[in-house]
Amino acid sequence: MRIRQVREDELDALREIERAAGAPFRELGMHLVADGEPMSVAELDRFRRAGTAWVVTSEDRPVGYLVAEPVDGELHIAQVSVHPDAARRGLGRELIEHADRHAVAAGGFAGMSLTTYVEVPWNGPYYRRLGFTELPESRWGPGVRAIREAEAAAGLDLWSRAVMTRGLGCSAKV
């Protein structure tokens, strides 16, 4: 397995990974999430062009990806998905640690952030094991607040969500 920048010809594959990674939400009754439309090719390409889109590959084929962008002084993970066929191998963690190293090398970031479902085992509890903690709403910056408002408008607040953050270089093993 190898992590590298996303290539333009892989953007549709990322959408398929996200669709497949969303399917397990159906078992939790979260059909809106399971059936949700992945990021568009244009959205994914914006991350790719910014240099903040990475894939983990098997035989040079993407099996997982992470896209991130600067938000409120932190590198915000907008999406991390691993295909279920490649799950439970630490690939999501490796992508997150890669993004962490990128943020350290780039400089200017206070930490990393993301939004997630609090009670979904492969979300909130997983990110806690990776060193993320919940960020109280009173400490949300305008960028994170806008992300949460967009999520709420899309109906994602039917289930408990949180903003989580961690310092850089704070890797934890699952």
C-alpha cells in the first residue's frame, strides 16, 4: 500500500470509494448518509489542484482517499473514505497521519479538524482513538461554523455530529 497525490483520472474512482464506504451506514438506519451523493468531480478536483488530496493505493489503484483544506487555521479533513474491501487495515489512519505530516511540513496550521458522527463506531470513537477531541461550539471559528451549517441544511444533523480537533504530530495507534 502506498499513499500519493490523487491524479485527475482517478476522481471518478474516489466517488465510487465514497459510495461503497457509505453503504455500512444503511445497517445503522442512516439511509440518508448511505444513499448520499459523494462529492462531485469538480469538488474533488479543487482539492487535487490545491495539493491536499491523497489516495492510498493497492497495485496503484485507489482503495481509499482523504481530501483536506485550510479552515480556521487548521487543516480540515473534508472527507476520508476507505473502500470496505480494504477496511480494517489501518489505511484511514495512515491517510490521516499523512495529512498530519503535510500540515507540519506546510507550516501555519495549529492542528487538524474534522466533523463526524459522534456515535458511529467507525467515526467518533475511532477519531478519539486517533487523538481527536470534540471542539465545543463556543470555540468554532467562522469556517467550521459554515461547514456545520451546510451539514445541517443537508439533513446530516438527524444524527449527533461533532467538530473534532487534534494538535499536529499527535498520532495515536488504533
